[in-house]
Amino acid sequence: MTPLVINGSVNMIGAGLAAIGSGIGVGMIFASVIQGTARQPEARGMMMGTAWIGMAIVEALFILALAFAFVIK
Amino acid sequence: MRPLIPLEGATASYEPPSLHNFQFGGIYGGPDWLNRPLVQAVAAAIIVIAFWLWASRQLKTVPTRRQFVFEYFYEFIRNGVARDALGHDFRKYVPYLLGLFSFIWVNNLFEIFFLTMFPTMANIGYAWALAIIAWIVYNWAGVRRHGVGGYLRRSLFPSGVPAPLYVLVTPIEFMSNILIRPLTLGLRLFGNMFAGHLVVLVFVVGGSYLMLHGSQPIYHVAGVVSLLFSFLIFALELLVCTLQAYIFTVLTAQYVASSIADEH
């Protein structure tokens, strides 16, 4: 007898793998912002503006993966 | 997708949150098209129009406290988004950008507002509509500034590229500037709201199921912890709602700026 049965879609594993990539990307973006702020605190506002846009673009990859994980059977 | 069955011996059958949570029939037995997202979108439009009409009443040179708060909000978009991205002729686009930001923000806040609890943009049609409007706006702005030929030449044939390479560069520029931009704009907004609502559902529905129908005491404890943790998820969603409205507005402004730029 099987101790535990999990039914579901393997797509979700793919979505999880995609999260690794954009997680690393978002981490690198904000690591750079922190470093930049430490070197030049007065440029923080300008860097944060760029960082939010960059984060949105990097994050879009994961969002696409999640959308496709639900759509493609 | 079939349900996961991690709970051996649970009393009621558990159906995990999935796509069926995002489909609605007509409200109060009305026709099918009169569903919750449509009502929310119309309500958001009315709220935004009424709010800005009310905010712009009785403006004075020396602002009252109320006017100061509204101006702070207005200048966040006017200076922080429009003027930074568009440069000296930003005035024409401020009303659109401000309306866009307010509309998306109100719609996203419906996700965590206790009467609605559903983000309108988690139905992709509403995100597509905003993306199509943004597409029309930035292409129209470019055509107005440079003419049809000039705009296409600037956006499809960037200067400083050797002539033979246009075979390679022009299709890429066409894909990127004309097709991919509205696609990612709409998908990003939809995807964030969809994923956020799904995470909230997992914590709230799963947590309350564990709390009410769990077969062992440890399941009840896990359910309570999960429900408490959902407050943190709501806080995160507040950030995501605001951020996505902001990013949609900033990117629209950036696209307009790149299509009316003199040197591409």
C-alpha cells in the first residue's frame, strides 16, 4: 500500500523552477541597490526608481511561467 | 488539474483553490456578463472620477490641509512619473497617467477590501484592455510627433546600425516595440494579481479547512497558524497592489517617452 498519494500537475514543478531564476535576479538587483546606496547615499532615490522597473521586468518571467503552468495542460 | 490529497482521514473532501475561483456567474441571478469583476471595474471608474472631481474643487493658491494631501498624491505622478520619464512636454500625458494609476490602484485594492476580496485584474480581459489603450497611446504619440513614416523609421530602423544588419535588427525591434511591450504589460499586471489572489486563497481556504475539518489536533493548530500568517500575506499584497499600479504607469510613460524621443 502506498503511504501518501499526491495527484496533480507536474507543471507546478516547472513554475517552481522558474521561481529560482527570477528569485536570483531580484536578489541581485536589490543587492546592487544596497551596495550603491552604501557608496553614494544621495543617489538612492534614482536607483530605487530603476530598481523597481528592473524588478518588474525580472519578475515578469516568473509570472509568465505561472500563467503558462495553469494554461498549458 | 486534479486535487492534491495530503490529508489522510480528513472528514470533508478538500478542493484546493484553482482556476474555478476566478470564474463568476452573474450577480444576484443577473445575466452572465454582469459579473463581479465588471461591477468592480465600473465601481472603480466611478470612484476615481468622483474622487478627483471632489479633490479638484475649490482650489486655492495657499492650499488647505485637504488640498495639500491631494496635491501630494497628484505630484507623485506628475513629477515622479511623468516629468522624470517624458521631459519638458509631459503635461499632455499627466491626466492619462494619473487616471491610469488611480484606476489600477483602486481595482487592485479591491483584492484586500473586505467587501469585494477579488482583484479585478485577475481576469485577464481587464488587463488586456488597459494594455491595448497603452499601446494605442504610445503609438499615437509617436505618430503625432514624427509622422507615420518617421515614427516607423525611428522605431524599426535605429540609427548607427550598418545597413546589412537591418535584416536582423528590424524584426527584433518590431517584435520588441510593437508586439512584446503590450503583451508583457498586460500579462505582468494580470499575473501578479492572479498569483496574489491565489496565494491568499491557499492560506485562507486551506487554513480554515484545516481548522474546521482536521482529524487531529495538530491540523487544527496548523490551520490557526496558517490563518494568522494570511495577515502577513495581506500586507505583502498591499505592497504588490501599489507596486504593480506604479509599474504599469511608469512603463507606459517610458514607452511614450521612447516613441516621442528625437534620437532613438
